[in-house]
Amino acid sequence: MPPPPAADERRTDRGREAFFDNAKLLALVLVVCGHFWEPLARQSGHRAVHAAYLLVYAFHMPVFVFVSGWFSRSFTGRPQQLNRLIGGVLVPYLLWTTLLGGYTARLDGRPFALDLLTPAWVTWFLLSLFLWRLSAPLWRQLRAPVTVAVAVSLLAGALPLTPQLSIGRTLQFLPFFVAGLTLDRDRVLALRGNRTLRAAAVPLFALAAVAAYWVAPRLDAAWLYRSASAAGLHSGYLRWAALSPAVNLAGALLGAAFLALTPTRRGWFTALGAAGMSAFLLHPFVQLALVHRGAYTGAFLTSAAGQLALTAGAAALALVLSAPPVARLLRPLLAPRLGWLLRN
């Protein structure tokens, strides 16, 4: 058994954990805002919202997946780790796919047909995370894991992808997970508060915002979802293979800038990042209810003031639903006890 870390090492570990939990929270807020913007972004006449939606979608999930890879560094496939993976990721996927699928069917007024192989909206991430983390020991054995992951992601464009098993996103977001899992620890941590990168981050985001506004009428947001093959995007493979790496490069650059701007110290919000899965899985129920009630076609949310209020409300909802008491209340659905099923 290795000796316990020295006091200064423990402080460093806590600081690193705080940094990535802060990043998780900020990325989660962007996820929630993006989902609440989506019905407006799909309508004509809301170019600013559409541009903000494209900008956020360019990097928020790459950051989320990268951080997930970082937190998977200790996974080696030991029995206890497999138990946690099943109880904390796979079983919640099954539960929330059922709950969200049933809720959507009820709102739509149609019979609910359970299909556990097809994720229900946001639950794709849980299924992909299960597959990514399960493969973590393999990636650590490769000499150039990120390069191989990029090659695998490019193969996805030639495959006849279907929604089953979230295979499109699993393959196309794979490079970000493998990067978080395997990149040199010191180089990754050098992003924290990097003055040069931080100085460049603001103008980079400003330039990206201008670019997003310019391409908003022309770009299909499905390119940023990373769930479709070339055929699914009605594109030739060569065009897909050229644009897909460009989209990933933009996500990586904006993601690095985002991490450079992320607070490094532990604050009141750090615990919210650690408990953020509750907000990730709960907020779709609120958004779907708003859509069902016709809120997005009313006069208020189609106004600039309404859109600002929607953004503030979505951010506040993300924070409230990430509160540790909410996570504790939902523990049976987020991390059920499976001692009756799994060996210790």
C-alpha cells in the first residue's frame, strides 16, 4: 500500500479537485442555458439566441467530457470501481431513461414504449460515460491514445449511425475523454489561471461570438451535436472529415480558454459542481414542461427581455438543482445501493 500523501500534496489534490469541480459547474450552467435556448434557436428571427446557442455548443460538452476523462484517471477496472460504475452510471442511465422517456410520452399524449438501448435526450451522456470509463484501461496502454481516439472519431462519419447506444456521440466525443484521461497532468493543470491564455481567452471568445453570429443563418447546429455521420448530415464523407476536425479544434481551443478563466480556488459553488448530476438530469423536465405549455411561442420569451430572463432563470435553476441537498434527496436515483445485486 502506498504511503499517505504529504500535507502539501493533499492541499494540491484538493485544489485540483476544486478547479475541476468549478469547471464542471460552469459547464453545467452552460448546458442548462443551451437547452433552454434551444426552442428559440430553432425558430427564425432570434439570431442572437441562435448565435449564443452555437457558441455554447461549440465547447460546453467538450469541456464536460474532458473533465469526465480527468475524473476517470484512477479507474483501472477493480471490482469496487466496477460496482461504482454500475451503481453510479449504468443503473442511473436505466432509471432516468425510463423516467424522462415516460415523462416525454405523457406530455406528447402518446403511449410510452420503453427502449433502454436508445437514450432519452440528456441520458446519452450517462451511457457514453459508462462506455468511455469502461474503456479507460485500454487507452492508458496505447502510446498515442489521443491520436488513436481522433482516428476512431473520424471513422464514425462513415458508419450508418443510429440513436441506439448513443454510439455517434460516444465515438465523436471520444478524443476529449481520452485527452482528459491521458494528457500529461502538469500540462493540463498549467491551464489553471494561465496568464497568457487567460489574456487571450476574452478576445478569443469575442471573436468566436462574432463568428457564431455570422454563421448562425448558415450553420446547422447538428454539426455540433456530434451524433450524426456524414450521411446523417446530408454531407459527403470527405466534407464531413474536413469539417468535423475543425469543429473539434474550435471546441478544444474554446475549452482551453474556458478552463483558463475558471476559478481555481474552492468557493461556495465548488460543492455544486461535485453534485451537478442532479441538475443535469432534472432540468429537462422543466424545459419540456415550458415547451409543452407553449411558453416559447408566447410574446414574453420571444422578446429580448424575456430571453434575458430565460437565461437568468436557467442559470439559477442549474445552481439550485446542483445543491447538495437535492443530490442527497435523489440519491436512490443517482447512486442506488446495489449490495443485494453486486458483490463487494
